[in-house]
Amino acid sequence: MTHDDDDKLVSVGVSFNSFQAQVIKTKLEANDIHCFLFDQESFNAMSHLSLAIGGIRIMVLQSDLEDAKNLIAEAQTEIEISKD
């Protein structure tokens, strides 16, 4: 993963569950992908307005976007398998 100075933050997804957003962030960071949760404090303080806020935006660097998508998809598969 190389990062250039023009790398910008992009959304890899949105969560309406604070715990889920934090788990995703931890998974990404454990795989050396910098991750930022936008609007988490607003979401936690005013969860009754979660739809208006738009949820918690999960942000990564543009250069990490594809790797982040793959890791999130892998994590979702692991969760689905463990439910059985």
C-alpha cells in the first residue's frame, strides 16, 4: 500500500450501528488500512436522528479503497458463516 500526497479520503461504506462501524474500523486498521469514522459522535449523541445524519461514514484513503472493500466483504462472510 503506497500513499501519495494527493490521496484523498473516500467513503467505503455507511453503518447505522456504532458497534459495527467500530468493528470494521478495527478490522481495517489491523490490516494496515487507515480508517476514519465520520459523524460517529453525532450519531451516538442523536441516534434518534440517525437517518437524517446519514449514519456513520467509514472513510479510507482512495489508494486503500479496493483492499478495504475486500476486507469488509470478507468480514461479512465470516459473520454470516458464524450465524449458522
